[in-house]
Amino acid sequence: MNYFLIDALNLAYRAHNANFELKNGSGIFSGMYYGFVRTLFSLKKRYRGYKFEVVWDRNPEHKRILQPDYKAGRTSLSSTVTGQIPDIQEFLTNAGVDQFYMEGQEADDVIATLAERYSREPGTVLIYSNDKDLLQLVKTGKIVVYKPKVGVNPEKFYDEEAVLGQFGVAPDKLACYRSFDGDASDNITGINRVPRKILANFVNEYTTIDKIYENLPNEKLTEFQRGSMVEGKKRVATNLKLVTLDRQLNSIVCDEGKFNKDGLIEQFAKYEIRSIKPENIIDIFSSSLNIKYSDPRDVVKVESFSLFD
């Protein structure tokens, strides 16, 4: 079977950003809900032979223990916006889409565990998110990360060659590389002013953080670069724990979808959605569950299609 795994909050926040001014006739914010529904429907029409599954975050407190300001720089949305999330979850249930989560874990780690499990089956796993951590999972011909269009940046499909082309390292070395490089979006500080090409060369040659530091005295670096690497050693070790995905979670919860046309009708009336009919949602998700075909995307593709155009 082919699987299509969706990073739920990643999609929900992008849906809000694309439709942040949208309200219904009563003044209730509706952009996040509308954008999410429209995107899911559009994706399912394109990927009818995939079983769609949606994955949610559940307060990764263990990562904030490692780094109290982890992801602290992100803008918080008001409750009038995030209040749409329970309705999105109800929509998914009514549309027959299974939802997954695990208390205390980010969606990334749940996705990693599911993708690892599904990759042992015949078929392809597509992961829909623009989170760079998920690129660690890429296996050409088995697991592909589908990065959606954001702004002027077109959508992109990542196989191993694409990851190597962008970062200079293969997916199985990406966590080590990103421990040195950092990630501003997650408030993870990397090594200052050491070129990424040098970092990638270190990772490719020595593979692990410990071996990189063991061989550091033999490397040709400026005095500043060497000092920066030495000063950041402890931080890099913490970063590795933050960015490395857990692929062996044991207590993942699945909320199974159950088709409910009346529930969809009620929600669509609340949000005044007329461009998509509840019966169309049920028809496409129910009629395509057993369709199987091979995925033609065996190489990375860059396209200009936007779900929000």
C-alpha cells in the first residue's frame, strides 16, 4: 500500500497564513479550517492511490528540558485562530481519515516511526511537510518528502540525491550535519561562521560528532573556526538529541476516521464552505481507499503548482 503522511500543524499553520483574513458571515475566523480542507481535498485528488494519515504534535516536554527555549522564537496564534484545530480534527474523523499522535512527542517522531514501519511494506511513503528534520527519513524509491510550495518557492520532492544536492550530505548523515549547522526556525544555534561546505566535509569523512572532534586537531581551519568548533562542542551534542528523529515509538495512538456526512454538512455550514460538497469528500476518500498503483515520481521533481493559488 502507498501512504501519504501529513504533518498536521505544519499544514494548519500554512493554511492560516494563506487565508488569515478569511472569516464567515458571523465574523468567526475560518481561514485555517478552509485552507486545510481545500488542501487535503486537492491532495487526495492528485494521490488517489495513497492512504492518507494525519499526524499531530503533543507537547514534546523532553526537548524543552534539553533546551528550554526550543522553538521559542515562533509566533503564537490567538485562541480565535487555534480554536479551529478541534474542528479540523473533527473534519478528518468525519472524512474517514485516521489521525495519529503520542503524548509528549512531536509529530516528526510519530511520522518517523510510521514511515519506518510502512517502508517495510510494498509501495511508497510520501511525507507532506516543509520540516527539514523529516529529510532524515528519505530513502529513494521508498520514502519521499514532499515539500509544499511556500511563497515563491515551488513544491519539491526529495529523494536521496536531492537531499545530498541541497545539504552536501546523505539523509543518514543529516542529523549530524544539522547539529553543527543549527536551525533558526527551531531556535537551535549552530557553529558560528564555519562554512557549511566545511561542516559537510567533516560529516561525510568522520560520520559522528565524536570522531569529528577527535580529528579536529588535524584539520586545516582558521583560529576563529577552530575556536568556534571547540566552544560549541557541548551545544552540538545537545542539538543532535533535538534533531534526531525517534523511529521506534511504542505507544502511538490512532483515532480512526468514520465517515459522517451529517457532521461534514454541519461543519461546512458553520464555516460557509460552498466550493466543496460533503458528498465529494466522502466519495473521494471512500472510493480511492483500495486503489493501488506504482508511484511514478522516482526522481526529484520541482513544480510550480500551488494549493493556495
